[in-house]
Amino acid sequence: MSVPRLVIAAPSSGSGKTTVATGLMAAFAARGLAVSPHKVGPDYIDPGYHALATGRVGRNLDAYLCGEELIAPLFLHGARGCDLAVVEGVMGLFDGAAGQGELASTAQVAKLLRAPVVLVVDASSQSRSVAALVHGFASWDTGVRIGGVILNKVGSDRHEELLREALESVGVPVLGVLRRSAGLETPSRHLGLVPVAERRAAAVEAVAAMGAVVSEGCDLDALLALARGAGALSGAAWCAAEVTESHTHDHPSRLAEKGTSGADRVAEKARPLIAVAGGPAFSFSYAEHTELLTAAGAEVVAFDPLRDEELPDGCAGLVIGGGFPEVYAGELSANERLRKSVAEFAERGAPIAAECAGLLYLCRELDGAPMCGALEASARMSERLTLGYRDAVAVGDSVLAAAGTRMRGHEFHRTVVEPGAGADPAWGVLSPVRRVEGFVRRGVHASYLHTHWAAEPSVARRFTERCRTS
């Protein structure tokens, strides 16, 4: 399958990748192209801005969480039917998982996608040195093709002239020049940019501004021609239905044989309703999770713990992913009816899968504010940032995984849960430091680890089955 594509990378974080990538997505979408947005790594926030720019769900490409063999299939799944795909990189071009070489780097993903790279360079404090910088990145790994440069934070016409003159000898074309503009800044806090879900109107304006600046400052025709020069990718697109076993659809007859009374009850159990937390406090999720749950036979609905006072009618299972509950602790605590509903749901053994923010929400309290109390643990903010990839194994059986199931995860938080693990931990973390982590209690599986279920579809299948039979 051939999909025109570009990878937007940079020498380091803070160079302007998100501005350029999101701006390109918006600019090409404004031309009437169907643009597929992607983000290298585990980041949940940038894809929200990508989705605003393109009108399509932002998707992640993480070679650590999913394995390098899934990068092209997941890319083709997201880009199906599109005219162009834009992939925003992570950190510096060659930066990946600590101590793992190129694993999970933008460079590795670019090679796996056979995609040309556009290097975004912060030129604010240099002139002729830009040639040495670009030459070094272009020659460091011959498997990575840098097809052009976009110069960011250029101060004046004279500055631009000096930069272009220096780059003439490198052989890498300048495909765009962006001037310094405070209006393109997006607000940040302790874990990065503020998510789109928290600043919807302002985010729409920011994305529109990015699109306008990039459209004016970049050669969109040359960029599109570069993208169209990417060759075809071998293999098939990832498909949730294909990786999810079909036997889940046999359950109506099996339930009837067991004497379940009433056609409605049979239909309900055949297609369990799984509620997925969303809204400003729980905005972190991978699109493939919902697709896998649906393919496994579930009906998936969203609910907002900040606004909804009851769980959805007929709810058979809960998925509470990541986000910023610490920012909304007071409001979450004030929604006492929902907190009690979630606690009762957990107490009767119904399936709950909680990651990071979801873990905090299930604790007794968060910074002194009462939470659901489904776990015998308390959470608080911390000055210390916990960040990094993890190799983990399921310590025992749970609604998500059978004992011994190996998965890779990612931690990213400035909070502490005490104790850090229950009597029945969720995971045994194997690296970088061996420890147990998280909680398994009745139907609850709660952990700090963010995981990508495409790497282990049995997780979605198992959770859906438990929701069906609980």
C-alpha cells in the first residue's frame, strides 16, 4: 500500500515539532486533503491537537510498547483512505528508549515506514553553524533520509539569507522558514502541553494559527511532492477484528443454553456495555483500545466523571485511563454520587481497568480530597517526575491478563500512591528496577503503567469476556 507520508523531526525537544507538524496537518487539510495524523512515542496530548487539525483521530506509533513489527500495520490502519500522512516525531531525531539504541526513536519509525524526514531546526541563536548541524544529522545514519529542513524562529530577512546561504553546500533543501511568533505558544504545565479537552475553543484557535503560519512560511507543494516520493509499504493494515478471536460472537446461544431467561438478557450479555472515562480529567486513551473492545463484542460508551452523576445504564465494565485528575481533584471529589457508584461497582466485583489517572481516582483520597475508595491506598502530588518505559509481567490472574502475561508499559506522572502495590499486585516490573506495582482486587486492575493493547489483543478480549460473564 502506498500512502504519501512525511516524518517531522528535530535535533532536540523544544525545536518546534508540534507547531510545524500540527500546522502542516491543518494547512494540507485546508487544501481539501484527507490527512492522517500520527505521533511517535507514547504521548497522548499532541494527538489531540492533531485531531483538531485533521478531523481524524490522532494515533501513536511506539516501537517499544507495540514492537517494531506493528509500526507499519498500525500506520496503514490509521492512514487507510487518506491522501497524506504526517508523523510527528519525539524528542530529538535519534533519541529513543534509554539504553536501547535506536529503539522507539523517530529515526527508527522513519526507517520502518520508509518515510522521508523533514528536520525542524530552531535557528534563533545561529547562522552559519546551521549547516554543520544539518550535515551532521543528514549523515549520521544513512538509513534515514532527510528530505528537507524547516527553519524555525528566524529573526529577520537578513537572518534567513544567512541561513539559506550556509545550507546551500549541504544539499538539503529549505522547505520552509517560520519567523518568531509568541502567538503560536500553547500553554504547558507539569506534564507538558495542556490537553485539547481542557481548552477546546482556545485549542481550535491555536491550531488554526499554526496552520496559517505554516501555510504562509512553507512550500506546501514541495513538501507534498516529497511525501509522494515515499515508496509503497509491504504488508497489510492492522485490523482489530482480525486480531480478535471470533468465538466471542457465539455467546448468545451459549447463554441461552445455560438457562438465562429473557431475550433481552441474552442480548445484553452477548454485547456487554463498557463505559470508558473521558472529559477533561481523563483525556488519555489510544484509539485502538476502543476498536479492540468493540471487535471483541463490546458496546463502548463514554462518560465524564466530572459531569455524569451515574454510570451509564446497563454498564458491565469500566475503563478509566490516564489524564489529570490532580487538576480536577476538587470537582471529582464533589461528584459524590458517581464516586459512590464506582465504589459499589468495584465492591460487587465488576471489571474495572484503570491506568495512572484511573488508579488515582480509585484511591481513598487524592491530596486530601476524597476519591472513590475502591482501593486501600492514598495518592498525593510529588515534586519528582516518574518517567520511562517498563517491562512488566502479570503477577497473578486479573480481568486484564492471565498470570505470566508479558507486556511493555510507560510511566509518566508526578504523583505517588501509598502503598505502591496491593497484596495482589497488578504487575511485576522487570526493568529498569525489579519491583511489584499496582493493585488487583476483585474485578479491579489498577496500575500506573500505560499499556498499548494492540501489542497484546488478548487483554481486550479477556476484559470483554469478564464483562460479559460478570
